[in-house]
Amino acid sequence: MTDSSADSNSAQAANNVTLKICHRVKPSARSEYEAWLRKIIQAASQYPGHQGVHILRPTDGHHDFEIALRFASSEEAARWLESEERQALVRDILPAFRQEEEIEINSGIDYWFNTSGAAPTKQPVRWKQWVVTTGVIWPLTMIVPFLWAPVLETFPLLSTWGVRHGFIAATIVGLVVYVVMPRVVRLVAPWMFR
């Protein structure tokens, strides 16, 4: 990779954004909302720059949904947010909401450290972000290679230097972004935002 392409990749990574959308749904409209959610997720996935979605469904007795929608750049995220298609879909579901949707736009790892219980503008200090991120990634760097070992032994080509690192890194990042970090931050939020 040349220096200019590395700089380009770094600049592109710096532009990645996560749209954090909160919907407070009326209990009686839950099934209607779930059907609508599938429809709008499919529509968003067709837009340029779309990089995936993660849904945090409410626990029993609660009705607040959090959707994390990732785009490659703020421009592409804005294109989706301001699109006629999205506006029409949101108008269709408005009667199912207890209040208007809340949208936050976050870049980098700041998304993980932005919880519903905290003031929208408040971010934890960097050293606390570092402690939590290290605490999440450290055990995964020990567990994930162990879990991949049988596959890598069965398929030696996948064990090639660089290739195995890619599989392991992609698995760790996927677990951190979609599974572990959202839950861990909720648990440690009282300490982080103190």
C-alpha cells in the first residue's frame, strides 16, 4: 500500500459515522413497528455508503428501540437521512411512536460511549474510554484466535500470515461493535459519566 492510499484510507475511516436513532414505540404498536423496521432497514441498505445496522431491542416491559446505522461518510449518512424515501417511511409510522424519533450522529468510537442515560453532549474522559475499550478487546484477542484454531488447522491456506490476522481482526471488531461494547457501556455508564 502506498503512502497516499494509506492516507486516503485513514481519511475515509475518520469520516465514518454512526446514526444512533431512538424510537419510543407505543406498546400496542410493537408488531406494526417491527414490520416497519424491517422495511426501513432494507431501504437504508440500498443507499451508497451503508455499512450495516445494529438494533438494540427493549427488554420486557420497555418499548424503546435503539438503532445504530453506519455509513462510510457524513455526506452519505445525510443523503439517507434527508431522502424522500426515508421521510415517507417515517411519516407512515409516526402514529406508532410515543414521541418524535431522536437522532444522534457520532463518529469513530464515540458512538459506543454515548448512552441514552447520559446528557447528549457529555462524553466520558478519554482515559475511561481507553480502560473500557482495552477491557473489552483484551480478552477477545485471547479467545477469538483459540476459537478460529480448528478452522485454520483444517484449511491451511486460511492460516497464511496476514489472512488469519484478517479473519481474527474482523471477528473481534464485529463482536466489539455489534455485541459486546453496547452492553458493557450500559453496565459501566454510571462510572464512565461520573
